[in-house]
Amino acid sequence: MHRVYAVIAWVIAGGVAVQAAAIAFGVGGMVHFVQDGGVVDKALIESGQLTYLGEIGFWIHAIVGAVVIPLAAVALFLVAFGVRVRGARLLAGIVLGLIALQVMAGFGLRDLPYLGLLHGVNALAVLLASVFAALRVSRSARKTVAEATSDAVPA
């Protein structure tokens, strides 16, 4: 279970990296589109058609952020109950809570744009918490194996 926990935590951290890359790709493509004379308005957004390079970045950001990462966080929390490492459940709960805050901030951006500030900073908190969770469990697993090996081999 240690390995499963660590892999899920690394998947969450990787998802945050995908999120950052996807939104940068989307915004960069939109800026290029506007500089070339394109217009981004409500009609374009509601059309649902990919009209410029990079627009797929917004879709990737939405799917990974609203589906993939939250499901991984729930899985991490559930797996944490099978991991016998001190703090594993607490860290999984922190990661899950930060991701819940992240999703709510992301969906609230349309009504309150200042939530974008929280959304960006909280993404870093999600990244750090998930990396810390993965490293803590991985180190604990290695330490347990080393102790078991040293106990089995007479000196």
C-alpha cells in the first residue's frame, strides 16, 4: 500500500504540472489569436469550437482539474487508511482539502475574479503537499525495509 499511496500522490503532483502547462498553453494561444486580429468574446467561448491554437489547453485544464485530480485525491485519502505510516492519513486529508478548495476557487472565478489569486497560490500548496506526502511514505517504506533487513542479518 505504501507504493500505491506514493504513486497516487505523485500523480496528483504531476496533474498540477499538467494544469500549469495547459493553462499557459491556452492563454498563450489566446494572446497569439488576439494579436493576429482574432476576437475572443462570449459567442466564441459558447460556440465550443476550437478556433485557435492553444484553446485545447483550457479544456485540458478543466478536465484534469475538475475530474482527474479530485478523483486521485479521494483515492489517496482512501488508500491512506491502509498505509501504516504516521501522518499518512493527515497528509492525504490535507491534500484532499486543498484540492476541494482549488476546485471551488476554480469554479468561482467567473463570479469573483479575485479568486484567481487564491487559485494560483493554492495550486502550489497542492503540489507541495502531494510531493511531501509521496516522499514521507516512500522514505518510511525504505526505512522499514532497512530495519527489517538489519534485524534479519546477524552482525
